[in-house]
Amino acid sequence: MITQLKKDEVIAMGARQRADYLVEQAGYTLGLAALDANVLDAVLPKGYVGEVTTVCDQVKAARQDKAMVAAEAKDASHEQQGAFAQAKVLRRTIARRASMAKRMGISIPEALTHMTSIKSAPALVAQLSEMIKLLEVNQSAIPGTGVDQIIKEGKALCDVLSSTDAKQEIKRLKELPEAVQKFYEQKGLLYTGLKVINDAGHAIHAADPNAAAKYNLAILHRHTGKHEQKPVPAPAAGAGAKA
């Protein structure tokens, strides 16, 4: 089982992801997982990477269906979907800027440097809103420029995300054709599985920051301007895993 999250939550996550990016990201992440297979097996449930590989194949097959592609394109046009991704990026930006200041010995509230796991728009709005309020109060303490723009953008994103109630979004997704819901569920499972493998990769390489950093979602989030990583080839048959 890739996740014990409720089906509705998985579908909602999948609706926010692009299949093409997910599949390309999976090529990179699963390539790394193949190289680290022996050590990953110690921290992941038995057969976990295989399950993620299977759902990746399902997403690959589904994206060949024109109806699925059309449904995905329609959902991608929803303002809230784009705002959700942008808000998560802005949240990371705030946390990094605040962390930078804290390392310089500047007194910064812990809530500005700490991010919790977010699975829904209301939860993201709650956390981002709190961070924006604290950022306004501590604006002069953050080195560099552009903090006022971050605050302005954060407020605008929170307004967009607040405009659609979570229950309304779940209702909308439930009214989609069954095949589309299944496609979104597969995308949500793949997205979750890749994040779990990333967490596992960071765990096994906790003593090696460079090796741990290879486990990232840069391909999936390429639209945020992050550096694109290239897929790592799986090892040849009989090759040993990287320690």
C-alpha cells in the first residue's frame, strides 16, 4: 500500500499534478531508488518501490487517453490549482529567507522557519497566512530586498485559495467521470510514493548531504524555476547498490 490517506485526499492531490511531469520525475527518482535498492529496502515497506513503479506505468498508460489529457488540461486551468503550487513555493521562500536570517544571529519566530506537511488548501492558507502576519511584523529583520513583494503575493494567494471551500472541491472531483477520478487517484498515489521515496533517500543518506540532495522533486516543480535534474539510469543487472 502506497499510502493510507483517504481516497478523496489522494484524488485531490492527483488533480493538482501534471502527468507528464510526474512520469518524468518518476524516471529520475526510481532511477536513484534502483541504485540505492539494498539500503532503501531497510527503511521502506517490502515491495514499496515496485508498487510505485506499477502506478507510474498506470499513469503512463492513462495519459495516452485523449479524454484523460483533456480532463487534466481543464483542471490545470483552475485558478486555485495554480495558486496552490505557487503558495507552497512562496512558503518555502519565506522559510529559507527566515532561516538565513536566523543563522546570521537575528531573532526570528520559529513559525517562520518551520513548515508542516500540507495536504489541503485550507491547511495551506492557515499556515501561509500566519507566516505572512509574522513576516509583516519582522520585515525589517529579514536581510535583502523584496520582502514587501512576498507579503503582497502571499496575501493574494491566500485570497485565491480561500475562495474555494475544500468541501466544494471534493464535491466537484466526485462529480467527475469515474475514469477521470481513477486517473487522478493514480497521479496522487504516484506523487505520494515519490515523496515517500525522497524521504527515505534523505534518511539513508543523512550523513551525506550531497547524496541526500539528489533525492528531490526538481523535475516535477520545474515550473517554479528550479534546476532540472536528469533521470539516473538503473544499474546493470548484477550491479551492486550504492551504499
